[in-house]
Amino acid sequence: MPNLASVLKDEVARLARKEIRRQTAALQKASAQYRRDIAALKRQSAVLERQMVQLQSRPAAQPVQPAQESAPAEEGAKHRFTAKGLRSQRKRLGLSAGDYAKLVGVTPQSIYNWERGGARPRQSQIAALAAVRGMGKKEVKAKLAILPKAEPKKKAAAKNAAPNKAKKAAPKKKAVAKKAAPKKVKKAVAKKKATKKKKA
């Protein structure tokens, strides 16, 4: 028979090794995570050091441009514009050129020119087109309902023309009245002379 003491000793050693492995596993995971974090911090510090060297090497006369000024240009550069994409987007939303122009804040003629490739929108307009691109049909209808409806050009022109015509007509009537007054006087004088001759 094996010695009971040696058997107990081996069993205790096995259980001790098992417990040690269980306890040290969490420490190993934590140390691995710490190593990764330290490596990431080292990379960041290296990038910051390079940027600091570049800033120090710049001449003092050239100020560093703030990030806010370059933000619109970066936003415009992210979005691409194609005439075909604009046409397909307008058809997808089921909008006329006039309604689409209201959403973007331009004239319908600009939309036609962009779709035909005769012109290209500015960076700010490309950003507006990208904002419309992210909308659905329901959102577009809701936004068009909020936007003020523009009066037709003919009606607006007629309203503006009516006061001008009235102003122009008033001096003409006065001039005609002035011209007609001497003629009436002459006719009256001629009648008086004719009656005098008949009586004589």
C-alpha cells in the first residue's frame, strides 16, 4: 500500500497549484490590459511630440489657424456631388425642382443646371444637399409644410406694377386735361363770334 502521508502531500500540492493558477489568472489579464494601455499612451505621446516639434519649427509670422475655420471645408470635402446622384435623389423623394430648391435654399434653375452638369454647387450648398440626402419622404413633406410658400412671379409682378401704372397714369390725365382746356376756350370764343355775325 502506498504511504498515506505521501498521498495526502501530493493531493495538497495539486490543490494548491490549482488555487494558485485561479488566483493568478485575473492578475495576468489585468497586467496584459495594463501593458496595452501603456503602449497606447506611448504612441499618443510620440504623436504629440512630433506635433510639438512641427509647431516649434513654424515661423512666428504664420499663426496657427483655428480648427473652427477649417471645419466647414472639411465637412464639404467629406461629401461628394454628382449630377446623376442629384437626379436619382430627387426622383426617390418624388419632388419637383422647385420643392427641392426650397429645401436646399436655391432657385429651381440652379437645380436644373446642377442636374444637367452645366454648373456645380458651392461647398456650403453641397453640405445642404447632403442634409437633404439623409431625409425620408415624411421628413421632406414636414419641412416643406413649414417653409413659407413663395408667391408666383406673375402675381407679384402684377402687384408691383399696379401702383406704378396708377402713378404714371395720373400725370398723363393732368396733361391731357391741360391740353383740352385751351381747345374748349377757343371753341367757345369761335361760337360767340359766329353768333355775333348772325345777329349783325
